[in-house]
Amino acid sequence: MTKAENTRSGILRRAFSLIYQKGYQATSIDDILVDSPVTKGAFFYHFKNKEEMGLAMIQEIMYPGMYDVLVTPLNNSTNPVEELYLMMHNLLLKSPFFQVKYGCPAVNLIEEMAPLNEAFKQALSKLILQWQKAIITNVNNGKNTGSIKPDVNAEQVACFITAGYGGVRNIGKLLGTACYHSYLHELKKYLNQLQ
Amino acid sequence: MTKAENTRSGILRRAFSLIYQKGYQATSIDDILVDSPVTKGAFFYHFKNKEEMGLAMIQEIMYPGMYDVLVTPLNNSTNPVEELYLMMHNLLLKSPFFQVKYGCPAVNLIEEMAPLNEAFKQALSKLILQWQKAIITNVNNGKNTGSIKPDVNAEQVACFITAGYGGVRNIGKLLGTACYHSYLHELKKYLNQLQ
DNA sequence: CATAAAAGATACTACTTGGTATGTTTTACG
DNA sequence: CGTAAAACATACCAAGTAGTATCTTTTATG
């Protein structure tokens, strides 16, 4: 990685961390640059404006991160229902970067920016559609191998699961990890009923 | 209602509408007052600062609204499972004020403010705990009358349902009403499994 | 009506924000 | 090495922000 690439990705990583904790609009460019070797000149050399930086952050930080944690594990699974539960379990309880009080970076950004900015909305849509697609494939695998009932609608299941995730990240901000465990418990019941 | 009470609640109602669409931090006091007969002097006569106005908005606008739509209908119900589904159905599809692209005011505010402001977090916790309490009572009614299985954990169910709601409001911002219907379909399956 | 307090209006300030203008340094490459 | 472009640094600005100081009007009450 060249020095220039390094400053660019440094900006994005730091922006990601701050935006995760404070929100996109509440995180100023100065916030991103303070206590950092990078200056405003470098920032605006690499990004036309704050919006382009935000979109780059989604594509270069959030999208790959999501793909590794959510899509890859689902693709090569033997037991679909078990794998879906594990995905959620690991996502909620085993992601070292995530903090309960700050929720999920993607959910936060959707909540804040989807209604305000069409470009953000498009970029974030791709993100969760990719996740839903992986779940759909997984469910259809289960239907093909007979471990999931044939009348199950994979698209609806994917929507239900991704929605539940976003919601529990939201409530977790208020009630802490306890509701993660409640959610997982009921999710298991829901998933079993698909079998 | 006296004239003063009217200006006060006028500020709160207008703040609620704008904050619903733009977020709390992105809504300036000037935004709230522009195209309105109320001036800044009146605003700061009625509220010590923006934070107190926001807290008053939660208590005087959001809390009563939530109570009417979510708690009251659940309290006097004959068929708990059916009532829970109807609550969600009406909430998602029959609330005239809500718009898919803007989600739910309470969910939005939790997402944005819970990690940033302890007073907001407390006020919003009361809000959703009240809702969860109503669901718990409802489920326990069902357990007592035999329409819900005795091994069902009411607290967990409440958590699961409220989480699902918040999440589908989030995803709805990206994917529109289609996912509301998907969610409702799967929610019904989940609820039936409690019987 | 008188008057004190409540309610509201106006003008201002200190500070933050995204962005720019203009400079200097570093790097790639013939 | 020389030089042009890439990469970065510094100083600044116009717009917007929450909040204040100070004044005027309205309202309730004896």
C-alpha cells in the first residue's frame, strides 16, 4: 500500500469509527482529522466532499466487512437453520468491534441517511440486499435438501431475519445485551418452525 | 387551552414533525420556528434549551401517542395472538402520520440519541418498556386462558416483537412497504407457533 | 383601571461547520 | 538530476448554530 493509499484508508477507517459512535452528520471533518497526522488539505485532495467520503466508507469499509462476516459463512453451510442461527449469534455476541450502546454501523447509517440522501440509500440498499440474498440462498438450500419446509417463502424469511437484527440492535441501545439473548432465544423458535 | 399552552404545544408538535423527518440534531431551533408565528424569545421562554424541548416532546407528544396506539388496544383483548398481530398490522399499515421513508419517530430517536444523551435514553426506555409491558400482559393473558403455550416466555416474546418492529421500520426506509408485508407474514407464523 | 408577572419579540454573539484558495513538499519518471 | 504532477499543509471564509440580553406586549388579578 502506497503512502497516499494509506492516508486515504486511514481517513476512512477513522471516519467509520467516529460515525459509528456519533452518527454521520454529527461527525465533522475536523473531528475525523483531530489527533491525526492528516490535514484538511489531504482530506479534500482524496475526497471531493464529505458525502463522497461517506459513500467511499460504505463501499470500501462497510461492504467488505459485511461480506466477510455475513455472506461468506452462509454460502458453504450444511445445516441451513443452524447456520442462520449461528450467523446471528456470532453477529450479536462475537463481533469484537461492535458495542451494544452504539448498535450496528450499517443499521445506524440506514436509519440516519436513507431518508435524506438518495446516494446513501442506494449504497446501503446494496449492502442489505446482498445479505438478504445470502439468506435466501441458504433457505433455498434447506428446501432443496429437505431440511426446510417447501412452503416457506425464502424472501420473506430473509426480510424477517434482517429486520429482527436491525431492531434488536436498536433496542439494545436502550436495554443492553439482555435483549440480544431474548431475541436469539425467540429466533431459534422461529427458525425451528421452518423445519 | 390558554394561548401560552397553545404556543408551547405548537412548538412541540412542529418539532416532532421535523425531527421525525430530519433527526433531532439536524433539526435546528430556527427550523422549528421558520414559517411559524412563534419567535425565538417564545421558544426560550418555554424551554430552557433544546434538550429540554426534546425531552418534553418525548413526554408530551410521543408517550401519549404511543400509549393510545399500542398499549390501550392490547389491554382489553379476547384473543391475544390475534390482537398482537393486529397491533403490528395497524401500526405498520394504518398509521396515517407515519411514512415508510421516514420510519418510526421513536425508533429514529432511540437510534440517534440513546448513545449520546442519558436523559433521552431514560425517557425513551420508559416508552418502549411500557409497550413491552403491555405485550407481556397480553401474552400472560393468553397463557392463563390456555390459548398460548405455558412454556412461552412472555418477556422474550415482547422483546422479539418490539425488536422486529424497529428493524422493519429501518429496512422499510430502504425497501419500502413490500418488506412490511413480508414481515407481517412471517410474524404470523411466529405468533401461531406460540399457540 | 393599575400593576406585576407572564409571554413574546428583536438583535446580537461566540462558536462550529463544510469548503476554498493558495501555498509547499513529496513522488514518479524520462 | 530535473521537472511535472501528485500529495499534502495552512489560513481563511460564509453560512449556520444554540443561546443570551434586552426590550415590548399581553394577561391575570386586586
